[in-house]
Amino acid sequence: MRTVVVGGGIIGLTTAYHLAREGAEVELIDARATGLGASAVNAGWFVPSEAMPVPGPGMVAQTMKWMLRPDSPVYIRPSVEPRFVAFMINMWRHCNDADQRAGFAAHLALAESTGEVLDQYRADGMDFEMHHEGLLMAFTGKDLLEHHVHNLDIVRSHGIEPQVLVGDDVRVHEPELSDSVYGGIYFPDERHLDPRAFVQALHKRLDEMGVRIREHCALEELVVSGSRVTALETTGGRIEGDAYVVATGAWTGGLSKTFGTRLPVRPGKGYSVDVAPVPLRSATNLHDAKVALTPFSDRLRLAGTMEFAGVDEKVNDRRVAAILRAPGTYLRHWQPPTTQPVAQAGMRPMTPDGLAAIGALPGLSNAYVSTGHGMLGVTLAAGSALALTDLVLHGVRRPVLAPFDPARF
């Protein structure tokens, strides 16, 4: 089967890989180069234990408080545009415990085999830095820690065994933590990887497998016969196929209308900045500050913020400065860089219920989508690609995809 994948971020690249590995003839196109934006500048975490959907209890009240601060972790640019208003109303409707727990369980099920698949990628010749030292969620406040403890029954049901560390126990585990940290939750089996090296390794392996990759090739319109897409008209010419997969991340909201379905996917901008290494035992979530710390072999990456302000990859220096200040509360020996390091921005694809859209596009018999993974691209990419490959090539819709059905919108 000849399959065309639209989008060369982490979701598109992993989808193309699994389709090709199952014998499909695959062509991948991207309006830019592959592996840019959020796919390269994210924290690089494979962390099923952190896979709670963004909408949750208390989110509305907390967001309202943050909106009063110009350097807050969350920013929403006010707009009366109808689709934006509808998106926000729907997101707030999902800010409850039941929906968040159900979404968390769905994410854990989708990510269940990803650790093994990452090992398979390495065995298949993909070269990227990856660490297995786990994840520590650090809390300065008791309430947030207890909220996460409330959900540990879900992760335990999926074979994840966390350690709850309060008071000095958390500092014994991670000596770099200051006395301001009330406690933490340590997940020993989580991983982190260098996301830029990962997407570059995927691109290289696709080349070796004979996948045709067309960069700077933008989709313009579809050629449709009945309920079937027969070709794509692109800036690089007409591309024909038997099946088509849309994996365009934060750009899917606008692009999906070309396929006859306007999916409610909006960009949520995040930032990352790399500084000199810090001797952390593992990846660490400064949870109250909403900043992720990722220790690589040659640098420490800080990542954070969520801005709902349209497709805009410009860097806001005030928010970057807030990210760089955050470790000062949590780490004993934190020294902010004396000169402002270069920050990068990426657009995460967000949905109102915090769950991805993975499956068949309504109204078309041979078009599919995989998007809306939010801040969980690394965590959910492999599981999404495996399940979607079964659907595209074999017509098998795994039960794990039910919560992610694009038709729910």
C-alpha cells in the first residue's frame, strides 16, 4: 500500500517508520524541514507517569491567577474568535477529576509498549542519547503533592511503582534539592532522550529504508473521488497514494479543514533553554513552577510555559527569564547563567479535552490523523504509530484508540 504522511515532526516520523517497517511504500512531506519546532526543543521525556491531560481540577482558578502575572507559566491571549471561545469553553468543561483520571488511564494504555519500542529503535540502528534514571516530581506545596498521590492508583494499575518521598527523604534521594521542597514522587522506570537527536535519527533511518521524504513541500488541496482521497496537490506537485495520514501537529486545526473536518487543535507554545550541566540524579519536574529539568551528557535543558496565543514561534524573553529563575527555589546550588542563553520555542498541538486525535478522518475512507499529543509527543509517539499502522494497513482498530477517536469532536 502506498501511504502518504503529511507532517515531519515526531508523530509523522514515527508513523512513517512503523508503516514502512510493516511493508508500506511511504512518502512523507513537510512544509518545512523535518523535526523542527516542538519535536526538537521539548524536554525529551518518556514519562507515562506524567501523562495526565492538561485540563484538570483547579485549572481554571489557577489560570485566572496566572493571567495577572506577565511571567506566569500559563498565558491565554484574549480573543472573541468563535473557534477560540469554543475551544476554551470545552477545555474548562473537562477540568474535573473524572475526565482527567479517564484521560490519564487512556494515555497510560497507549504508552504501555513505548519503552520496548524505544529499545527497538536503538537496536535498529537509530543513534540518540537516552537515559534510564527515572523521573522525580518535586513539590514545594503539600496540596499539589497530595493531588498527584490521589492518582497513583492509576499508574500502579499499569505496573508503575512510584516512591512517595516527604521531607528529608526527598533530599536523601536527590541531594541537589533545597529545604524549600516539601516532597516528591519518584518514578524509577521513566526515561529521557535528546529529542533533536531522536528526530534526526528517525529521518536518517527512513532514508535508509527507502521512504521518500520531501521537505519544503506544503499541502495545498486534495483531489477527492467520492469518499476517497486520490491525490494531494502540493507546492512540489501532485502526490498520489492509497492512504493518507495527517500528522501536522499544531498546524492541524487549520489544515484539517482541507480534509473536510475542522479538528479543534490549537497551538500551545512552550520554551526550552540549554545551560551548563547540573548534577541531577534524574529528569526532574519542578511541579509548582511548571518547569522541566532534563540532564543530558553535556548540558541541562529547562523547558516550560504554555501560551495560547496562536501560531507564533517568537520567544518572549520575560517568560524565558522566569524559567531560568525557577530552579533557584528548588536547587541548592543553582546559579543562573550570567548571560542570557539562546531560547527556543515550539508549538504543541493542544485539544480541548487534553487527548490526541488518532484514527480515521470522518467522511473519508482512506484518510487518517494523528495529532493533538500536547506535551506528550515523546511519550505517546510510538504507541500512536503502532496503533495507527494497524488501522491503516490492516483495518484493525485497536481498543486502545477508542478514547482518541477524531469523530468525538
